[in-house]
Amino acid sequence: MAYVVVLVLDNPDQCHDVLTAWEEAGAPGATILESTGLHRLRGRLLCDDAPLFPSVRHLVQGEELRHRTIFAVIEDEETMERVIAATEALIDFSQPHTGLLFTVPVGRVVGLK
């Protein structure tokens, strides 16, 4: 069975190290998205320097709001476990504001190879 491994990475500076670790663990590739969470976005809305009618683009332009969401389709459970272990070696998920990692089983994959 295939899996999608998804990592919401709090510190964008760690992105390169994570991608390298995933590649070494056997991930065939990864997609990286710039993202932000609702909690941080709401916190930004409460700031005194926020404009009266801010756009989402304006709110996420600040460096403090940016995350990286990285995901990869992994073909087997063994490789998935290696990717998770490699990620945990870099990120201490027990600490706040570090990230979130989860997996989802995939019933069918087209175009992976």
C-alpha cells in the first residue's frame, strides 16, 4: 500500500535538511508548499500594526507567518517508516511550534514512476 507523508514544518530554514533526509530515506520526490496556519493568521489579525482591511496576501507576507508543507507519496510502509524516523531525527515534535507530521494511506497512485 502507498502512503502520503505530510509534514507541516514550522521553521522554513529546516526545509532543505528535511528534503535531503527524505531523499536519503528513499522518498522518490516531494512537493513543497508555502503555507500558514489559522492560529498564526488570527494572531496576526490582532496586531496593532495590521491594516484595517488586510488581505490574506498582506498577512502572510511577514516572515513570521510562513511555514512549509512538504508531502511525498511513498510506495511502501518500510520506506514511510524510514522517512518518519529521518524527520524525527531532525525535528523534536515534543516541542511547541516545531511542526506536525502525519500519514494517509493511498488507495491508488497514477503517475508515480
